[in-house]
Amino acid sequence: MNDIVLRYPPPRDKQVLMMLFTYIRSAVNFPNYPVRLLCVQARLQALSVLAYSNALAECAHTLLYEGLVEELRNVLHIAVDDQVEIRASAVRTLTSIIHLDRNPHFPK
């Protein structure tokens, strides 16, 4: 990551920079299955924390996209026993989305 930043100057906008780092991290870790699962689990946990803390007020439409609930449902139907952590993260994320949807203090 440091080599890429030194070779190519990154954008100054922090949101664009974080999105760029996320794409690079995903591309680098995609061939390594255990690390890829950890990246998916970290993303699900981050979405869950953001939803519970109501930090999604201004960006809920970008992070909680249309097919996310269906994708999480598909994750729950994985029949592999060693994917318990991913399924638990999916359940936490679904619970936080329901909490976000049902919370009357959240501005819509």
C-alpha cells in the first residue's frame, strides 16, 4: 500500500481515498480465501456498528443498497460449517438494519 501511495499521489478527498484503499485491499486479498472472508466479516461488522450508532444518517442509501438484505439472506443459507463467523456477522448486520428501519429517532 505504501509503495502505491509513493508511486501515485492519492486524491486529497478522504472519502475517495478510503474507497480507493478498500478497492485495492479487495483486489490484493481476493485470491487468498481466508483473508477474503476476514475482509467480508470486517465489512459486515462495520455496517452493523454504523447502523446501530445511527452514523448512517447521511449515507444510508449508499451503504445499504437494494440487494444487501438478499445477499445477507444468501450468506445465512451457506451450508458450510466453518463459516459460522460470517453467518454471525450477517445476522448482526441484519439485526442492525432492522433496528435502523424501526428506530423512530432516525431521520428518514
